[in-house]
Amino acid sequence: MDQYRWNLIKKKAKTIGYEIITKTGTNKLLKEWAVRKGFNSYEEYLDIMAIGRGFTCYEEYTKVWEYYPGMPDPIKENRKDARFIGIYIAENSVSKLFEDTKQMRYGNPGYDIICKKGYKIEVKAATLARNNTLSFHLGKNKIADYFILIGFNNIIELKPLYLWIIKSDEIIRGSRLKDIDVLSISNETELVKPFRKYNKIDKLEKLKEICKGFNEYEKIEVYNDNIPTKAHILDIIVKIRSSGKSNTTLKDISDVLKEEQKIENRIPILPSDECSK
């Protein structure tokens, strides 16, 4: 979209009390962020980040990270991966918004969380697309009792704009929510108005605090002294074996890492209040 047309759209929107938040899609935002940091692309950033962990590239990192205790799940490193915002941010955050919830394992069919009343809840998240629209991929899910839909401004800032809790048999635009494949909602005053009754302002405000804390701790950066490298892990294995223990377990390595943290007074690798499991 050229700048002239974009300015006209913003001017027209302002006359009806509506502000357009973004004209840039996720891929472009991440590329622009990477270029500002000195990379040619976001993919190059991911590869260099993985090399900093001691791997040959991001692809290798995704395949073997579980064998290295303390290494973050690669989806936490890759904001292009839909699971980053869907699971790492949205699902894990929602589980903190309600008491006595049980979060399901990744890939559980039909729902992500069970609340204390036994309701099955599916969590869906979306960021504003170039056309200023939120698109939630529901997949005609007839298993969940409720859907929690979270709309973010963009993948960089992760500012929650909306949090809607909707019963699965609620009628949305003539269809039951559980019969809808993709629900697209334009971020315009009149088009968002029908969803106001599903707003949960108190939960939205709490979610904003969670995401604010996440961004303060987990800003997108290449290097993080609190995360061990592959070389560091291998060095620990050598030391353990040289002490006379032939079989080295993941717990052995984790124990050494935890002890190092205590000695160096470092931030824990996986903080107890981190927005993840």
C-alpha cells in the first residue's frame, strides 16, 4: 500500500473515531526488526541465534534442543512460528488468568485447558494483519465448550487488544461458533461492537501485565547469558564423566546448571513465573 493511500485511509478512519493500528504484516515486521539489528533477514537472525547456542543452524536447534537441559524450546525463539503466540504466549498466559486450570499437552485434540468447573476451553490468538483484521482459525471445533479469543497488535510488541470468552454454541453471524472454520474480525469500531458482550476487561488487563513482563524479560535478542550453549553442556558432561560417573543423565546436567546459577547469582534458566511451562 503506497503512503498516499495509507494516509487517506487513516484520515477517513479518524473521522469516525477509529484508529488503524498497523499496515504491516508479521513477516515484514520481523524482517524490519532483523534488518535494524544488522541481519539480512529474520531467518538469518534465527540461524545466528542458534549458532550462538552452539548449533550449526536453527533447523538443527529444533531437532536436538531437548537433549540439552536449559535450552529454550525453539518455538520460544521464533516469532514466525504460529505456536509462539498460540501456545507459548496465549495458552500459557490464559492458564495464569484463571485459578485451578489444567493445561493440556501440546496437540491435545479440541481443547487446550480445562477450568475448575470442568469446561473444555480452546485458546486462539491472532495478530492484526495488513488489512487491520484479526483472523482466528477455529477449525469447526465441536469438542470445546468455550473459546477464548485473544487479539494482539503485532508480533513484536505483543500488546493484547481484546480478550473475548465465547460459548461454543453462541450464534456468531448466523452460525454457531463451533461450526465456524475461520472467524475474521475487522478492527473497526462498528465491526468490533457485537463482540463487546464477550469482553473480559479484568482478564485483559491482567494479560497485559503478563505480556509486559514477558517482553521485559524475553526481548528478542541474539545473546542471553542466562541460557547455556551446546559447548557449555558438553563441557559439563566431560566434567561429570571425569569425576568417575560413566552414565550422564539429563538430571545430572540440570543439577550442575542449577548449582552454577546459585554460585553466580544468575537469573534462573526457567523462572517460576515465566509465561511458559
